[in-house]
Amino acid sequence: MRKEVIRESDYEQKERPNSRKAQFFDIFRHRFVEVLKISVLQAVFNLPLIAVMVLFWLFTLSATNLNSLMTVFLFSALGLFISIISIFIGMTGSFYCFKKIIYAEGEYASTSFFTGLISEWKKGALVGLIAGLSVAITLIGSFFCYYYLSSYNSAVAGFGIAILVTQSLVVLIISYYSVAQLVIYENSFKAILKNSFIFALMRFQYNLPIFIIHPGILIALMVIMQLTMYIGIVLLFLFAAFGHLLWMLNALSGFDKFINKDNYPDYYRKGLRKEA
């Protein structure tokens, strides 16, 4: 397998960052082009989402009545379901690349991406299936609450939308942790989901700000209006991997504290400066 030519001093303890947060900025400064390459590779798997959003706005703006609008939302929900599965399949490659970069196991981005993709795409597809189903239910349920239930009881409709959005938020956070786990540990899929659920709730104060950054900003740009959707598409194409890097480092911060320190000492703070 081809290896990158990396300076010997890259592995000196004094030059390594001391925290996962510092490691993000270190990678941003020194591996920016490589992360961009990972974004472009991930973009191939984001294409179905881009197509769905373009068609969604095209048909939404031309819908003439509630029935036609409902049809647009139903097909959009189906498209999102398929798109999210595709995205999470690609994320197995993206997260595997960042495992190599964060742990200072130098390889070419393209080599690592396809290695991770080949080895973990099936589990990635299962994670995407769960996340896609959650988002599709939220889209259809929110449409029903807003256009039908709100005419009878607006408070109940608002509460219903809040519940739907919250469950999608939690499921997506679980999904990011799941992909991070499956590229590192040899656990059963059931154990991965269980651990991810615990981390999603236990570290919610850290997860929410990162979710707002990615994918929250992209989601907002995609749904606000047609013009902002195109801005979101550009950001998705070029910078999605930076969001994945944030999630991988966030997950590793939790894994170091609650898993690696006692159970996987070789992984504990791997890629960081050793504690004194």
C-alpha cells in the first residue's frame, strides 16, 4: 500500500497537539488540501441529495395546490431516504481517512477512502438506512402537522413538529458516532448503536454545537430558499469533510475518556502528545 512521504519530525511528541480540539486546527493548517480531497471523494456520494434538493425546490415552487405539494413532499422523503443511505456509505470512507490522519498513520487520502469504503460500506448503509428513515418520517410528519393538524390545534401541531425534529436530531447524532465506531472497533452492530445512543445523550452539550455547524448550517441553507440552496450545495461539495473531521474528533474525545483509557490503551490519545 502506498504511503505518504511525511517528515520524521511530524512524529515528534513536542509537535503533536495536546487535545482533540487543538488537533482539528493542526489538521486544518497542515492537511487542508488533503481534507479537500476527501470532500471531493465524499461529494460523489452526496450527489443524490443534491439532485433531490434541486428537484424539491423546482416542483415546490410550481405546485398549484395542497395535493400536488403533498406529492412533492412524499417523493422528496423517499429521495432523502435513499440519499442519506448514499451519504453514510461514503462517510465510512471519509471517517476511515480521518482515523488514519488523526492517529498519524500516513496514507494517501484516496487509498484510505476506498479501503474504508470497501471494508465498512454495508454497516454504513445500515446506519444510513436508520438515519434516512428518521429524516423521512420527520419530513412527512411535519408536513401533516403543519398543513392538516394545525387547522384543528396549532399547539399540538407545533409540539408534534418539535418531537419529530428532536428525534431526527438524536438519530443523526447517533449515526455520526456509529460511523466513527465502526471504522475503529470490531464491535457488533447492536453494540455500536447502543454505545452511540449513550454517547449521543451523555455528551449532548458537545454534540449540539457541532451538529449546528455540521450538518445544521447546510440543512438551513438547503431549506430556507432556492438561492441559499445553491450556496449549500457548494459548501456540501467542498467542505463536507471538515464537518466529518469535527465529528470524528468529537467522537474520539468521548472514546478516549470512556472506552480507550481502560479497554483500548493503544488507542488512548493516539495521535496526541503523551500526557506527562
